[in-house]
Amino acid sequence: MAEVNAERPPAQRTCPRLVVVWNSSDDPVVPEAGGVVTFDGRLSVDEMHAYVTLRMVGHRGPGSTSLARHLVTEFAGSDAMLAEELMSLSHDDLLNLPQSLSRIAPPTGGGVLSVAAGAVDGLGDSVQDWLTSRSAGSESVKARERLDSRYWRACVRALLPWLEERRRPVIEILRSSLEDYLYPSGGKWRKVLPWRPNETLTVEIDDLEFNDVVAMSRHANDPFVPLDAIAQQALEACRSSKRVRDALAHMRPPASVDVQNVIRLLDILLPCGG
């Protein structure tokens, strides 16, 4: 190895290398020429997803969600060392990304202390974007948009299926009030189409969305006034779920306080996930 290292240019001696020693006696097919395999420390999107998934096995959260894992995957980008730093953050810090990147990035900018050489200059690197977004340069708005997209993608992957799994159990808690309210229309919600106010869409109780329940609660004859404590929690969970889903539907990252609230409310209401 000393001979191999001595033959390399000085600038490359600090780069990680994989040296494969091949013995011709082990293989009857002699290759025409040797090859060089290099690894610059970057991971592809699929590799980072697999890496973080394996490293965070058994570590769900916040609550019953997998949001922490998806936030780490998105904000780590291609840097495994940055992924390790992010995994050390608390759930509250992860929910407050990208602001909590200040725990990783140096205050004067210019890179990340733990990031491998060259990774800081990678396209879309979250820490570089965070440093840029805090500057007065022309690129700060675009950097912030890229950070928002990372947060949004993590929430879409983790929260949308999680919310959908809990929608039916929440509707079931409110079923008796819904059946009473919708009795005149045959137990179906006649939903006015916002773009065609003279037309309605008929929706079965089982197919009601969180925003449908919230819309009913705003009517003059609110069907959810005389609810017990559990049903009131279900109604509040619908309101919180609507805020998060509305943000995601418009490709905006939901506010961290809204994410915290919806996870807390649904985990209390449905401790076993429904």
C-alpha cells in the first residue's frame, strides 16, 4: 500500500480509495486492462433512503409517524455524514428544519464542518442552501424554495398515508352525529362544488374527508355542537388534519406547530393507529 500511495499525485493522497488486488492465478480469464473504482463519499437518492432506513430501524417518530426518517433522508441529500448529524437531532429539532441546521453549520457560512470535501458544493445541498437563504444575495429566495421542497416531500411521504389510515376511524367516531345530520339527504353529504355553485357532489359518510367535516361544523345548524369529549377530540383532529393537508395539497411545507398538533391529537384519539 505504501508503494501505491507513493505513486499517486499528492492532491489525491487524502481521498478515500478502494484498491483491489487481482491474482491472475485465481481467474483463467485475464482482463485486458486494469480498472479504477473511486467513491467520492456521495450517495444516490435510493442509496441514502436505504442507508437512513437501516440506521433508523426501530426509531419512529414523532409519535407514530415515520416523519423523522423522511426528514433526515431529504435534508441529508447525498452526504452520509450529514445524515448522521441529522439523526442525532431531537424530533423537535427535525420538525424545525431548516432552522435547526444552525446546530450543524458554522455561523460564518462557507460549508459544514462535518461534510466531506466537495459535498458542500453539491447541487441542492441542504446546508449550503440554508447558508445561502440567510444571506442577502439574489439566490437566497431560490435556496429557501429548495429547502421548503425538501420539507414538503418528507411530509408528503410520511404524513399523507398516515393521515389516510386514520381518516376512517375518525369518521367512525363522528358517525352518529353525521347520520343524524345527513338523515334528510339519505345519509349522504351533498357537497357544493366551489367551481360550480349550482351543482353538488354526493359523498357517502365513509368517503368523507377531514375538510368535509370541518365544512359541516361551520354551518348555521352545526351537527357537532352536542358532542361528547371523544367526539370533540375527533372534530379538533379533523381541523388540524385539514390545515396540514391543505398545505401539502398546495405544495407548501406545513407549519411545524400544525404537524406537532395533528400527530399529538390523532395519537391520543387513536393510540393503536385506528
